[in-house]
Amino acid sequence: MDGNQGHQPSPDRAPYQDTSARAVRAVDGRLPLTEAARELLRKVFPDHWSFLLGELALYSFVVLLLTGVFLTFFFTPSMAELDYQGSYLPLRGVRMSEAYASTLRIGFEVRGGLLVRQIHHWAALLFVSSICVHLLRVFFTGAFRRPRELNWVIGVTLFNLALLEGFSGYSLPDDSLSGTGLRIAEGVLLSVPLVGSYLSFFAFGGEFPGHVIIPRLFTVHILLVPGLLLALVGAHLTLVVVLKHTQWAAPGRTNRNVVGHPFFPQFLARTTGLGFALGGLLALSALLAEINPIWRYSAYRPDIAGAGAQPDWYIGFIEGALRLMPAVETGVLGHTISWNAFLPALVVPGLLFGALYAYPFVERWLTPDGGEHHLCDRPRNKPVRTAFGVAGVTVYAVLLIAGGNDVIAYTFGVSVNSLTWVLRAAFVLAPVLAFVLTRWLCLALQARDRARLLTGDPTGRIDQSIEGGFEGRRRPVPAAERYVLLVRDAPRPAEPLPGAPRGERARAALGAWYHGDRVELPATEPEARAVAAVLTAPAHPARQAVEEPAPRTGRGPLGRLLRAVRPRRRRGRGTGR
């Protein structure tokens, strides 16, 4: 028997195989699935746990979409009033909106409705928190630097949209707690100079509470913001694939390569397990931990204001800023400007997020090295950046605590006015103190690294000399850890040329202050050359184009993206050859 006959296709199956092959070629010729799949399978993902924070946000968003679709089938976004006749007896006969009545129906009459609703709420909290922690990781490790500035801007925008999505969904049930939040939002809109009353009238369709705010928030919550989130998540993931991940310094990892696990099968198995674990944890949290029990708050009535109302944590900093701001108003040309609402609710968040958007570009302006950065920074090696980050977190924490000053004062039996004044002082002094202490701690940790490199690590063994003295034994730092300690990006501040413009001198002075804080690490000459080679940035496509002409497809990130989605012309098909 011929040895090849066992591998020949059956005559009955040959037509089906030819048909399937032609179908695959036809689809691939119109949609470059093969090329895209090849690029994805070759994608390398880092193995450090901190890189999973973005995946937590992604899977939380998936859970939000799935549970949100279920809830949409039963929720009625209407402010038309009715007398409740549902199954929850304590509210039977109470006048309420259809939105509130339908939310009660989801919780008490729809099979599994309360579980799904609570999963949705827990997933929303995890979605916002995971984006926040992921942004902190990117900030403190310097992963926002070139060429990833655009991805940082997308991430901050995703965080803003997540806040808007959370607020709009939080307000839909029209209970007394969410109604109080809408009342605060109406006051913030009214505080906008000149156009505040028009903005409030447009949003609420008349005098508060109007009859259109819930339907409009419903449209924003299920259509507008999710669409923007989907688009930006897709753009973010595309840039991650094209630009590659950053990575922690380790032997074999440089500024010009990517080391990690391939997408298939290692990373796919890990990320699939993470997704299922996240879904199970959210379901368990919804089963065991009650959240936002709106049936206890009753329906919202504009003429009733309750004490102790607290928003979700991601909006709490705005609530805290409103409570800390003194009552200040100014009359200008017959118009009253309410600074006590306008400044804390609009100006403070605007400055906070404006600083987040601008920070990568400001740091690049202060850094003389304009190359690409693919190695993560240890936070201790960037004292000023780390100190700024901790100061920002401190501001956020103070405002978040101030958002519950009445509950804290009631719980601990202190004066709410005294607590407010303490928090006002903390809002000014705590960030400065956090900046100074963090900067000092980073330099102290650098000094500790220097001492380890010079003297080694203690072994725990103590020897006694002939004279009766005692001396501790020390061992050299392991080579791999010595590599991590020495590989750090510490650019030298640029000195301005004589007669340079004032802007260049100011840039040099700020750059010297920003990059000047460091503790020099002892390194031999071969180690210094090796570290310089590791930190050498990859050649920029624009510079290569000046020296030698590049192909028309391009070598930069955009060119790689276009090549990944562009179908390759097959030789001998449609070319006349």
C-alpha cells in the first residue's frame, strides 16, 4: 500500500473541503481575519499582576452590559405618577412615579430581578474603581509616557464617562436618595453664571423636578454613554495591541523588546479564568451583601429633604467639595453668582481632570529625553511624580471624607461645624504634607537601595572576633535584583544656552527641580554601559525616514495597524501574472 494513500481525502468529503476553503478565502479577501488573528496570537502580554487591573475594568463592563440589557426589559423610564399596588406591602397605596414602581417590580416580582439588579450595581462600583486603580498604576509607573500619551487621554476620558454613567444609572429609580442627588445637580446647573437657569430648564424640561429628566437620563445611560464607552474601549485595546505593553525591568527586558506570555494559550487561559472568577465574585456579592435598597428610601418628593444622604464613592468627592465650600455669593450686573456651588462642583473637578489630561505632556516638556519609554518606573525613582500622585489622592480622600461629615459627626458625637473646619484645613495642608513626606520617603528608599548595592544584604549570621567584637555577615545583592535596582530612567536636566529665551530658562529650571532629586547609585563601568544599552529607546520612524526612505506602508504604530488589517494580495490572483 502506498504510504501517502492514508492521508488522501475521501472522495465524498473533497467537494465539501473545497467549498469550505473557497468560503474561507472569500471571507478573508474581504475581511482580513487571518491577518488580524495572526497579529493577535503573536501578541505578548506581561505576567505581572498589576497589568490585570485593566482587565477587571473590561470584564466589569461586560457584566454591566449583560445585566443592563436584562434590566432594560422591565424598567419603565417615566415620571408619570400612579398609586403603587405591587407586592411590597409597606408602600402599597403610596403615590410614586412609574420609574420607581418598575424598579420595585424588578426587585420583588421579576424572577431573579433583585439579584441581577444588585450584580449590576456591584459591577458598576467595580468598573469605576478598577479604572481608577488602573490609572493610578499607569501614573505611578510612568506608563503614560511616549508613545502612550493618547492612550492615557483615552483612559481619563473613560473614567469621566464612567462617572457620568454611574450618576445617570444611580438616578433612574427616582427614589428619595437619587432624587436628592438630582436636586444637588439642579443647584449646580443653576450656579453657572448667565446660562445656569437655561441649562436647568433644558435638562429638567421646566421647573424641578419636571417630567423629562428620568427619560433623558435613561437615554444617556443605555445609549449615549455606553456607545462612547464601547468606542473608546475598542480604541484603547487597539492601541495596546499596536503599541505593546510596558514591562518591569528584569534581566532580558529592555526598552526595545517585549517579554511575556503569548496570547494563546497562556494568556487566554489566565484572562478567561479571571473573567469567570470576577463574574462569580459579583454574583456572590449580590447574593450576600445588600446594596442600594431603594424600598427603604420610598419615592422621591421635592418637598421632603432627608439627612444622611450619601452618594456612591465616585461622586462623593463632589459632595464633599460642596460641603466644605463656605456660603459665598457675588452680585455682578444684576446677576447673582453662587460661588459655593459653582467652584466646588464645576471648577474643582475641572481643575482635577484638567491636570490629569495635561500631565503626560507637561512631564514630556520638562524631560530633555524625547524618546520612547517601554520600561516601567519604580515609583521611588521618580520622587516628584510620586509625590504629586500621592498629593492628588490625598485631596480626593479629604473630599470623600467631607462628603459624609454629617454621618461621621453623628457616629462619633462631634460637632459637624468643627469637623467641617478641620476638613477645610486638611484640604489645604494635607496635600502639601503628603507631597513632602512622599518625596522624602522616595529619596530614603533610594538611599536604602544605594546602601544595599554597596554593602549587600544581611544574612542574619553574626561572627565574634578574637578581640571579642561582633560583626554581621552580609551577602551581595543577587544579580537579577541588582539589575532591577540599577536600571532606572533618570534623565539629567538640560542646561539652557547663554542668552536663551525666558521660556527655555523657565523650562530648564522646572526640569532641574523635577528631575534633580535623586540618590546616585554605585555602578561599575561595565554596568553603566549595560544600563545605558537597556534604556536606549527604539529608533523613531521619522528619524529613520530622514536617513533612508521608508516603504509607503510606514513603520510607525499607524503603519503597523494598517498592515494588520489590510488583506495581503495573493500572488497569481487577479494580477495577470
